Amino acid sequence: MLKVKYVKSLARFALVLAYSYLCSMEIKQAEFTLSAPVVSMCPKDTKPEYAFIGRSNVGKSSLINMLTNNKKLAKTSATPGKTLLINHFIINKEWYLVDLPGYGYAKRSKKEVDKLDQMIRGYILQREQLVNVFVLVDIRLEPQKIDLDFIEWLGVSSVPFSIVFTKADKLTPNKCRQAMEAYKKKLSETWDELPPMFLTSSEKKDGRDDVLDYIESINRELAAQ
Ligand SMILES: Nc1nc2c(ncn2[C@@H]2O[C@H](COP(=O)(O)OP(=O)(O)OP(=O)(O)O)[C@@H](O)[C@H]2O)c(=O)[nH]1
Ligand SMILES: [Mg+2]
């Protein structure tokens, strides 16, 4: 079977781990910038941005709120399909977090699905300042075809990405570990290098430092270029 090569080397992840022992990033300011229906209407800015994607209801908006310590920043809902636009939030006036609509919500019409799909993929492919896509995956579920297909599409499109497992508070630490191992095994069938992976709970604020330190390390790498 064709093996997809991960676009960024594992060396970066090792660097991030080393860096995370040294310091933790501080979020001094987080502000909503704008919501856009198409990439051409996104902020006219070149600061680096980090986008969050995944199935509807996986916890994208909650994760943004957890990272920024602001429960009201991104709109969340127990009902899937809450986020419908490309939402930019500027952090410390230096970089952006981007909340995207979810995919795979069964109650959407074909027309709606196609419209959101175009919005998401158009943004991911055309936004030059997008430096990393966080693909969110519910830790409680077996690897889902829809996520694996999306991950593969990112790979063949050469888009750098990481995987964030959400809702870790819903399982025991041991079950979380097993689920992550199972996911790695599944990805190894198609990938010869695995992307960085993070285990998070927006409820318990688990994984916050890991994700923020990863972002910080990329920001530093970009600033040094
Ligand atoms: N227990 C638990 N619940 C969570 C966690 N993260 C999100 N949720 C819940 O999951 C539901 C969906 O969260 P959202 O953040 O709105 O999900 P989303 O991915 O942005 O959803 P869409 O915008 O509809 O695509 C809400 O009821 C959240 O409270 C978590 O870490 N733990
Ligand atoms: Mg949302």
C-alpha cells in the first residue's frame, strides 16, 4: 500500500518537547477578529495561523476556549453544527487561532455539506499563512473513516498537521493510552512517519501546555527564518 510521507520531520517534535521543559507560553490577550464565509474574506494579515478541524461536536471551539482561558471566546454547543464560518481569533497580537466548521454532521443536506466542504478545503489550501492544522479526534471512538480520509487528504496536499485527541476526561488514563496506541497503529498502515499527537480535555484543561508549547515552538522557528 502507498505510504504517505509526513511533511514535517520528527526533529521538530523533539525540539518542541525539549522546549516545553524550558518554558510555557502565556496567553496575554485573545480577541475575536472576524468570521468569513470564504478564504478571500479572511483577515488581510500575514501573521501565522493555526486552524482546528474535525467532526462536528468533537470539541474544536471548546479547545480554543480552553487554550485561551476564555469560555466565551468561541461559540460552543452540545448540538453539532454550531460553527459555520471561518473564525479568526488573534492571540497576543502576534498569531491567530482559527475555528473551522466541523465535517460529518449527518443532519446536513448535500448542498450544505458541499458548501462547508468547499469553505474548509478552500481555506486550508489557499491560506498561505496557515502553518499547522490541528485535526481533532474524539478519544472515545475507534478510528473513523471520515477522519482518516481527511488526514490523508492533508497529507497528499502537503499541509502540515497534528492530531489532537479530545474529551480525555471521558476515559480512564489507561483507556486513553490504549486508544492512542490503536490510532497510531491504524495510521501506520498508511503513513511511514506519524504526526505529532496531543491528548486533551477541555473540561479538565489537560494538554493545554503541550499544545501551546508546540505552537510557540513553531512561532519561534518562523521568527528565526
Ligand atoms: N467532557 C468533555 N466535553 C467536551 C470537551 N470538549 C468539548 N466538549 C463538549 O462537546 C460539545 C461540542 O463542543 P464544541 O466545542 O462546540 O464542538 P465543535 O467541534 O466546535 O462543534 P461544531 O462547531 O458544531 O463543529 C459541547 O457540549 C462541549 O461541552 C471535553 O474535553 N470534555
Ligand atoms: Mg465549533
